[in-house]
Amino acid sequence: MEPLAEEVNALIQQEEKDGQPAGRLQYQLRPGKGSFLTSHLSAISRVYGEHGNEVLQHLSRNPLAAIPIILRRLKQKDQEWREVRRGLRPRWKDITTLNQSGSLDVKCYFYKREVEKTFGQDLLFEELKKARVYLRKPRLLSPAVASIAPTISAIHSCPTACLVQPHLKISIPSGECHRDAYLLLSEHITKIARNNTDRERASRIWVEFIVPFFGNPFRWYQKELRDISSGGVRADRSSCIVRYAPGQSVRTLYGDGEILQLREGRGEIGMRYAIRFAFGIGMVRPSAIVHAILGTNNTGTRYVRHGGYMDILEGLPTVPPEGVPILKEGCHMFSGTNKIYVFFRLYCLLIKILAELREASKKKPMEKVSKPGLGSLAPATVKPNNYFNSIMKILTGVVRNKVTDYETKCRAVMGDRTYLCAALPKLVEKCSDAFLKVAKEDLCLPLFDFSQLRHMDPVLIRTQCLSITNDAQCRIQYHPDESSIYFSYLSAHDELLTSIPDDMYETEDKKRSSGGDERENYTSKRQKIKV
């Protein structure tokens, strides 16, 4: 624009030398080279904002008067923007220094994208329902999900597992990873739960389902027990806490015992259970009971919940019938709904990623970390056992909306292994939503009661689960000795097989023989055609 402004000044001076008033003649911008381009006009319009179109009209009608004014305004904005940029340069320098390694970390981006694709419910159900198809045509897995993808098998090698249908196998490590997952999920569930009823239901699932199912120590979940017991009389009378039956074995905050009777209270003194402990008889509040336990010698139980009460299930066989396959000791099996299956898949994925992250942090040598802008999340000297704790603090800050640049802070701690924890915030969010849906459905605990019955007959367990809801079509089976959990899909109208039928081999032999006869007939026909 400056050459045009010089030309405008020259024209004005020429008119004054000729003795004519300035602006008497009409001038127009010449099209083509030397005039304004589209980028110039758009820049002028952005500078003037909502009055940009009006300024452009004046520029086209009277460029002799408009060009000097516009040029003066552009120089003013240029000076203002340069001063702002000069003040932001120190801050940009720190940010670019932190993001330099992240901009070169292509592996983290692709790993995060591939892992997040496995969160979709459509993909989870497709893997479950099309397990037979994937047996014939195995999938090609990317390196990002190869270690966390389920293994698809047709038959379990152990006969006492009673798994003779296509199923998914996921290895889930035991140990402190369950506690780490609980700390992250409980923070997010507390934030997204809309009312106290949902929070109480979620608390009961933690202590009555997750603890006995995986065999975790209940001291990891003391926060849930404190939240329940802090409600006083209201918590003891909550509809989310089941009323246990006399003679039932339970685990309390004070030890294991057997319930003798339930005493109704009045006023400030609420209900109390009389429980026989190893050290004597004590009165315990309902909120102090963690969960029901199996009988002596792991013989199972006879109680299931119905309408908020634990009732004895009559008609159970004390001894399994001869020839009926039963599950091996210590394994848990029940038929769950689609929501329970989705939660289990996401929970197992979260546990596995946390276990890999913990192992990777142990292998990382001790080094000094001094990154600007990290605050207390990155100490000056980080020991190998503190790397994982630093990542957990950063994740907790993300859940509480106190940390925004998650990957940058993780990269300052983990370095080139940041790809292991890149997808964790999204996974925690998805897993918390699935857990809350399970709590609202309120079917998990009644279905789990059938897995603790004495008979351990998988066919009978499935029939009992279907009596509660017809949506219990996902078989969930956990083997603690293998550290593996199995999933299989079976509609309510199909029959559950627990062993390979004897006539299956005869049917296959007939198919093979019939196929051979057809091939012989086909060959003879081809020979006749050739002749």
C-alpha cells in the first residue's frame, strides 16, 4: 500500500502545482498488477471489523482520500501487535520448549488414536458376537493394541472351565493396579453422579461386587465405606443396602462372622446386627458390613437378594448330579447384561494399561528432572518408584479439571514412553460412564449372587440369571489362578454347552464323507464332459 500512498501524494502535489484544488479530479484503482489483491482487501476488512465492508466501499469510490487514512491505521495496528508479540515471546518460548519433544513424538499420537478406537461399544460387541468369525479369519492388530487385545479361542483347554464355545480371553493382572483404577474412577464418578442414590449404588458395587469378585482387600475401598457409614441412621436405612439373613456369613470392618439376628432400632439408635465373631458377639451397624462371604471350605452360599432382602434359595442340590460338569473351585461365573460386559471390558483395559505403566516406570532409571512450568508434579530428583506416583497425580489433576497440558507433563516424567499413558484420561472417562450405567441398572449384584451358590453348575447359574432378566446374555467367567477373564455371547434361546457332545465328531465325519462323495461325483462329471 505504501507505493500507492506515494502515488497519491504525488498526484495531490501535482494538482496543487497546477493551481487546482486537491481532489477535484476523480481517480480509480487500476486493475491488475500494482493494485490490491484479495489478501490485501481481506486484511483491511479484518482490521476494521464490522465496519470493514464500509471502508472497502470508500476505498473503491475515492481511493485518493481513503488510502492515506487506511495506511495510517494499518501502521498503528502493526505497532500495537508488535508490542503484544514482544510481551508474549517469553511465554511462547517456555511453551515451545516443552512442546518440542511432543511435536516430534509421532508414536504417542498414533498409539493414542489406535487405543481410543478400542473404546467404542460397537467394536466391543462385534468382538463378542463375531468371535466365531474371527477364529476363521484372524484380525491384523496394530502394535499399539497387540498387547491389550483379547485372545479368541474356540474351546478352553481345561475341562473344568466348561468353556466349549467361542470366547474372548483377557489377562487381567492382580495387585495394586485395582487400587489405582479405583482411585481414578471414584474421583470421576463422584464428579458425574447426579444424586446421592447413584453414589450409594456405585459404592455398594465397589464393596459387594468388585472386592469379592477379584479377591481384593477391602481396605483399598475404605473411602466408600466411610462415605456410607458417615450417613448415620439414614445410611443404615438406605434402600441400597441389602438386609442380610440370620445364619449368613459376612465380612465386616471388624472381621468375619455369622449373623445371629437383626434388631430394629428407634430414634437415633438405628438397626443393628448381632454377629458372632471369633472373639465374641458384637452389635454392628448395617453400613459396617462389607459383603457376604462363602461358607466354610469354600462350599458356597444359599442366599440371594430379592426385593432388598437376602432370602434362602430353596431346591438347590447339595451334591452335584453325576455326569454334570461343574466349575472348578475358586472361579466366578455369571451371565451379565450388555452394560456389565462393556464395563468389564473397559475396566480390564484400564487395569492392563496401568500395569504396563507401572512396570515401565520401574525399568526407568533414576534421573534429575528440571522442566519449567511443571510445579510440584515433577520433583528435582525422581526415583524409579516415584515415576508412577507422579503420573497418578497428573491423572488425578486431569479428573479434577486442574491439569490441562496432560501429555506435556507426562512427557516430562516418562520421556519416550509417554505413549503408554496417552489414552488414559479418555479411558477413565469412558469406564466411569459405563460403571455408573451399571449402578443405575441395579442388576449386577443380584446376578452376582448366583455365582456364589453351592452347586457351581454353569447351566443352572445361567438359567437363574435369565430368570431375573432376559438381557443376561453375556457370559463372564473369571479364573484367579490364571489371572484371566473370559467372555462369550449366547442368546437367551440358545443352549449352553459345558462339554463337547459325543455326536459332534460323528456329525463332522458325516460332513467330511459327504463332502468326499460330492467331490468324487464332481470329478466323474468333469471327466465325462471332457470325453
